[in-house]
Amino acid sequence: MPGPVKVKRELSVGEVAKRAGVAVSTLHFYEAKGLITGNRSSGNQRRYPREILRRIAIIRVAQRAGISLADIRAALETVPEGRTPTQADWRRLSTNWRDSLQQRIDSLTQLRDQLESCIGCGCLSMAECPLRNPQDRLGADGPGPVLLQPVAKDGAMGEGDQPGGFKGA
């Protein structure tokens, strides 16, 4: 009768890539960004602990949700190195990301609704135009098409002016 199956504790970069469903270059990128860590064998080959597979799964889900790599790295730093992230770890991480995602959804919904009311307006300098002129910051320059006013006759260009005779956006 055969003995117990010995599970490899470390995986090669190719094995991790295949098991995680990512390219080897993705693993190198994640490592360069401090999202995962591996070590080198005596033959100078990159090796990863098995726990890395769960970390990569978390990274991939967070990326799909639009979480920045910096935020992912910061979150993963709260999970002890060398330990497979647990369900409790995932719950904590995903709750924080869920709040961030909801804020982005709310912001995009507001932007979409404002865009619908702004299409065709053309003014882009009214106090009500939150897309082009938040808090009516262009109102201080006076009435009219402020962004299209010619540069002063002396050729002096103020802040935001663009070469060619017109103030820039």
C-alpha cells in the first residue's frame, strides 16, 4: 500500500502561474510591486509558498473591483506573511474595499446624472456646471466665454493660458 502523498510546500513560478491562471510576467510584476514575495532555490530559481495562490486570488478579485495596487498592497500587509489569508481576513479586506467601491459607484452615478443635464448646454462656466467648473471657480474671471478670451495684448500669459492667443482649460 502506497504511503501518504507528500504535498510540495513550494511551487515554481510556472506552477504558480498555471494554478493561478496568470502569466509569469504578472507574477514578476506583482513581486516588483510588493504584492507577493518568493524566494530563490539553491539553483537561483524563483519559488513561492503554496499560500501565495490565495493571495493572488485576492489580488485578482480586488483588481477586478478597481482597487489600486497601492491599496491592495496596504491591505495585504495586514495579513501576516507566510500565512494563508483566512475567511476572516477576506471579510475584513472586502468590507473595506466594498465601502471604497460604493463611494466610486455613487460618484460615477452622480457624474452620469450631471452629464445628462449638461449635454448641449455649452456654457461650461455656470455655477451649476459641476463637470467643467466645479464651485464656479471660473466665475471670478467675469462673464462670457472665459476660457476663450484672448491673451493680453502685451503677450503676457497668465496661469492656465496657452500659446496661440487663448486661455486654456
